[in-house]
Amino acid sequence: MINVLIAPQASEVTINVRFSETASEDELRDAWQDVSNGTLQHHIRDAIWFECVRRGIQPRDIIPDEA
């Protein structure tokens, strides 16, 4: 599992990735595949979309329609 925290930042964008000591080679490979094929991007997009809805923000004001 990859956890992402979106929080206010004063400096450039960074990502904090932590690994379980029990993550296998196959699990690391699968995680990379999720990043490289866009799966992670879609999950993050959906999470932001649902957070906008929860807060009463119009999601399309934040996330443009996909082309």
C-alpha cells in the first residue's frame, strides 16, 4: 500500500514514501507498476474529487475534465 498525505507546504512539492520492512520484491514491483501505468494518479485524482465533494467544493473547479 502506498499512503499519500496532502498538506499545506511552504516549499517545493515533495513526497514522503515509507516502506514496510515486510514488503516483498514482487510488492515493490507491483507498486512501481501502479505508479508507472497511471493507477496511482487515478487513485489520487479520485481521492481529491471525493474530498472536494465532501467539502462542498465543485470538483471540476479543482480537477479539469480528462481529455
